[in-house]
Amino acid sequence: MTDSSQQVEQAVETAQDVVPQILHAVLWIAIAVVVVVVIDRLVTKLLRRILKSGNLPMVGSKIIINIVRGIIWFLGLAVVLEAGFNIDITALVAALGVGGIAVSLGLQDTISNLFGGIQISMNRLFEIGQIVEVGGVKGAVVDFNWRHATIKDASGDIITIPNSVLNKSALTVHPDYIYSETGILVKYSSIPDGKTLDDVIARISNPIREAVQEVAEVQSGPTFRFTRTTEFGYEGTVAFETKSGVLAPVVVDAVVREISKLGV
């Protein structure tokens, strides 16, 4: 038998050994991906329904959902590694544990903010749009994520407070009021000759307030703030404080619809 024949036979034998292993691994990967995707979607949908239930929807619910999704995909990866590639996941978990300790020492603030955000979310302390007061800062919560809460005060300044600080500080929530804000553009062409921007504001304020009063009890507003001029007109925001019970998007919707009718 020639050397080339022996090489061919060895290649065939190797392929006979390797191909089933590859097919076995690919099959496990396909099954695991399908199962994980289905579980991920079902659990995500269930969690969103649970977290949004109750009188006060859970602020920052994405934090909880993303953590659970990460655990689901990690478990799916672990199953594939052990069943498809015969990799001992206990050693992998141990290695990740040692590496995790080293990483956590360098990410203490980040981890503290993450767990602070989880505690705030689980306790349902506030929701987006509510007026809060913490550390001498008072304003409306306009954003909340796994790192920090963003608050907009009465002067329009944006204040970012880390979750770790928010979780450790005295927090006053004014649940009776919801802050709503949306953008507005007053076009130059909508200002009659001899009139000013203030004249336009005076003309549209009452109609906008009446539109909001149809969906919520107005505490204050509308408050107009214009931040810049563009090639089309004056760009700014219009804001309201309303009694709780009606979410901020409902108020914003009423404002936008009325603005569209006023031709500004």
C-alpha cells in the first residue's frame, strides 16, 4: 500500500471520528439556541407584566429583565459546553469566580450603582415624571437606568445622581405630582408682523392648558423654555405639573395634539 493510500485512509478514519462529534455539537447548539430563545422571550414577557403591575410600575425594570436574561443565556451556554463539547463547567465557573473577584475590585462603584438600582426598582420608590428631592436637589425624574437617575430641576438644569448615592440618601417623593415635558418649535412664519415670541406664547398657552385639563388635573403650567434659534424658528420645551393618576405620556400626547391645531 502506497503512502498516499495510507494518508487517504487515515483522513477517512479521522473524518469518521470528527464529523459525528461536529454534528453532535452543532445539534446541541441548535437545540440550546432554540430553547433559550423561547425561554428568554417567555420569561421577559412575564417579567414585564409583573413589573408593570400594581399602582406604581417598577421604574428601571430593564435592569431586572437584563440580569435575568443574562442568567438564562449563561445557563444555555453552560449546557452547550458540557453536553456538546464535554467541557467541565464547574472549572469554568470557578475560573470566572476568581476573575470576578479581581474585576469587582476595580468596578466597586459600578457594582454598587447596579445593586442600588435593583433595590430602588424592587422597592418601587418612584416612577419617571414624579417629583423627588434628594441631597438638596429637587426636580422631576426624567430617566433612570442601572447607573444613575437623571433629575431635571425647576430651572431646567439636568442633575445626574448615582444609584449608590440615591439608595443611601434620604429620598423625598412627591407622589401627588407628575412632571411632563415635550419639545416645541415656534416657526418664524407663525409670528405675525409687529408681534413677538411672547405674543405667540400668550396666544397658545390657554388652549394648551385647556387640552391638558381634559386628561389631567393641572397643578402648574404650561411653562415655556426656549433654548435656541434654528433656520425654521425658535426651539424649546413646554412643561406641565399635573396631579398623579395620569402618566406623563398621556399629558404629552394632549400637548402635541393641541400644538398641531394651533399652527405654530
